[in-house]
Amino acid sequence: MDDLEINALVSRLSRPHPSGGVVIERAAILAAGAESTAVIDWIAARAGKPETAAVATRSGGLHGARIENGAAAAARPPLRYVLPEGALR
């Protein structure tokens, strides 16, 4: 994929972010059937940052003892990528 194709893909799949930039879900990149590593590299080259959701909750019930700690969260890939304002121009 070239830069124009990736720009069009990210523009189509992204949505506005409160920071003024845009956010794109990692799942959307994978579902698009694109070369995901090329898209993620393109995002990183334009100052895009991975965003992870920090989850450290404990629930009751049968699996209540299961707690997701920092090590498990660090092993997961990012859920979405945030691009700064003007990155898609």
C-alpha cells in the first residue's frame, strides 16, 4: 500500500478525538483487510500514539479472583491509535 491509499483508509475508518486529532481502532484496521503493519507504521510516522485502556478491576462471582494487572495489560496490543490534529491532511 502506498501513502495515499493508507491516508484514505485511515480517513475513512477514523473518528474525531477530544484532543483535536482523530482516533482509529486497531480492530478496524485489521477488519479492513489492509496490510496492518504498514498502516500502523504509517500512523507512527505521523506522530500517532497507541492508546490502551487500563483495566484493573475485580468482580465477584465465579471468576472474581481474576485481576488484570499491569503485566497482562502491557502484553496486549493497543486498542486504538490517536493521531494528532492535521496528521491526515
